Amino acid sequence: MKFQTIKGTFDRLPEDSAKWRLVQDKAREVLERFGAGEIHTPVFEDVGVFSKAVGDSSDIVRKEMYTFTDRGGRNLCLRPEATAGMVRAYLEHGFASKPTPVKFWTFEPMFRGEKPQRGRERQFHQVGFEILGLPDALADAEIIDAGVQLLSSLGVKDYEIHLGSVGDPEDRAAYNQYLRDTLSPVLEKLSKDSQERLVLNPMRILDSKEKIDQALLLELKVKPMLEFLGAEAREHFEAVQECLKAWGIPFVIDSSIVRGLDYYRRTAFEFIHNSPEMAGCSTILAGGRYDGLAEILGGQHTPGVGWGCGAERVILAMEAEKITAPPLEKPLVYVIPLDAESMLYAQNVARAVRGIGQALCAYKVKGMGKALADAEKFGSRFAVIVGSNERETGVLSVRNVVTREQESVPFEDLVSWLSKSMISS
RNA sequence: GUGGGCGUAGCUCAGUCGGUUAGAGCGCUGCUCUGUGGAAGCGGAGGUCGCGGGUUCAAGUCCCGUCUCCCACCCCA
């Protein structure tokens, strides 16, 4: 084979479509009930939209973005995440003058040059939901509720909501300073990765997988971020929890939640799936608050909260929980021409049926047995047999593929006959 | 980006100690078979044994490199 999909990408085949369609349909249904409008931003944008929003120090910008220059010399990139583009669109189209809040939902591919693994592709797909214009904790809670509703509508149950807060920028700065002050004296005792983290992003040391790091954190009794929240951030964090409790949404406080994207403020959360098959890709939905992002993009201050939900991962989670999607529509009829002379007539039958449903017609004349077997292989409900008798009389032989009952139906009555049988079954 | 595992037909897999023309089942397809069911029988198509080099009289098999996918990291949805 000369060509194949490039690393980290995959073909989504017809046999995969039922699950994908379910995810997309439920996202639309659930999120539009929250009042979200469907939005689609371009897959490529000015690289600045993401490098500014996500942060130059983030791994996504530093080593995972697909950037390129077009023929006009423009510096572009394939979008690595959804939020920045949606905020850019919000600003560009003057959504600030629309009633507040503005809610967007989307379902789009994202691109990151990561090393592929299960549940981790270079082109992956996210459902996104954003609420723009509301600084209130109520919006944070609502957006988490929307995530819960989406997963519940898909039948996904075996997960936990981890809730944390990264505070306001000054809280985070103070905490990072605290970490540097506390850990610098013992720099040599940290793992090599964490020594780098201490310079670049000290908070990442907290969720290091290295035992020596964790032991050291314990030994030094390093305080969690949550103890550094300012009064307002703390109040906000507690208000979010109050809402969730009031709505009976279970969650666990997780002070180790660290965002890879710099624009997050205050609330940060992750929905983490429990099944062992999801090890390594257990975060199926994640998000938080990003007040300040609009200003970074050159707009006026616009608070916002949102999340992204990885479609590939949710589908893996559904498979782990043995959830199946409803099958896609099967052919209503399979038309069988019995001789070469009936071919056109048979096609006419199929064309008529397509007014109300899916119709297939055989392209070759085969033995009756083979043809009926084909009707079943294609999954059709009825086989319509067209031979010389049928052509001469205009009365078709319609056979139920499952029950094998057969009756004669005049061509002109076929569509209404089929409609009736669809209702009665 | 680092470390490890895998790779033979569309799918699931066999292939001995390195030995002649690389096999099976399923699937696809043709015929037996021009008016009623998935059968059966007999055929056919489909492979650069992931790719490239090396060792050897001889490589699917041994060695090296490389790519993919998978696993653990990094990181993330």
C-alpha cells in the first residue's frame, strides 16, 4: 500500500458512525437545551490566537502546534483547542452587544502533534461548550451540570468529577513563589523533570508521577494551591460547590488539578473515568473559567467558562461501559430483478421507495436464493421481487425478509403499503 | 521528545532447525443454479511476509536501521 493515514490520524468508517452520530446528536440536544448556539470556527487561524491565549510557555504551543506559512506569508496554525477560536469569534462579531450570557457549543476536530496512543490522536475531536459574559459561580456550576447531562444522555456513568481552583493570577503568582521558595533549597532532591518544572511551571511538580517528588512534597508538608486562594477566589470556589451540592452533583475536591493552558482562572475541573481500560486517557471532559482571555486577544474584558469533551475518549468510555449506540437506518427494501429485462423496472421501484426510505436495487441478476440472501446481508426489511410476471401485471411480490411472508402489492400502492408497515412494526 | 512491545491476505491466525512456487478459516467473487433463503460442491481474485539495508548458496524466519500501532513516561481531551 503506497499511502496510509499519517501518524495519529484515522479514518472514521461507516461501521463507526453510529457511535459518533450519537455523541454529536446528544451534544446538540443537551447543549441546545442549555440555550447554546451551534458555532463552527475555522480549523486554521492566525497562530497568535492560540499562542497568546493558550500561553507561550504551555507545552501545546511550545511543541505540539501544527504551524505553517501560507502563500501570503501569513503565520497560521491548525487549532489545538476550541476555546480561543470561539472567544475570537465572540469578539469579532460583536457578541458583547447581544443579551448576556452568550452560549456556544461546537463539535470539531483539533490538532496536536503529540505522540499517539490509545485515546490520544493528532487529529482528535471535541465537543465544546462555553458560557461567555458571566463571572458568576452559577455559570461554572451550570457548565459542569451540562457536562454531567451530556455524559448521562450517553449512558456514561463510571466517572468522578474532580474540582479545583487555580485562583486569580495574583494567587497563582504567590503560590508559584511559595513553591519556588520551598523547593529551591532541595532542588537536587527533585527528579530531573521537576527541576525544570520548578523554573517553568512549579505547580506541575504537584502531580508528578515520580515517587521521590511525592515523598519530598510530603516531607516538606507542601501546602496545596487551595490554601493560597484570595478572598474572592475562595468565595467563588465555595459558591460553585454550594450549587453542585444543591443539585446533587457529586464531586471531589482535587487540589492537584493543574491546567496546561495558561488562560484558566479560578475554577478548574476534570471528569475522570474510572475503568481500567481508560488508564492513560481517563480525562474525558475538562474545563474551567477563563476570565481575561478576551483581553489577551485584544477585546474588552469578558468573563467565560467552558469545557472540552474528547469524543474519541467518550466513545472509548462508552465501550468500556458496554454502551451501544442505536443502529443507523437500514434499507427498507432490496429490489431483486429476476432477468435483464427487469433491471430498469426494478430501479424504478427503488426510486419510488426513496421518497420515504432507504432503497437498494441489485445490479446483477442472480439466482433467487442468492438474491434473497443478499437482501438479508444488506439488512433490508423487505425484498421486492421484479420478474416478467410483475412487469406484465404491475403487481409486485413483496417479501418480509425476516418473517418470509410474501404478498402481492400493486406498484402504485407500494409506497403507502410500506408506510403502513413501517408504522405497524 | 524518552523508554519498551507488536507487525504474515479485508478480518482472525498458522508457518518447524534458515531450505523449493507463503498457507488455513471467515469474508468477497464465479459456476453448478432463469421464480423463493444464508447450505453444499468446485473454481477465482486478493500478499513487496510493514519498509530499507545486511549476513547467507538460500531470509517470513537471523542481524541492523526505519515506519506504524500499542504500552509506560512527558503532556493532555
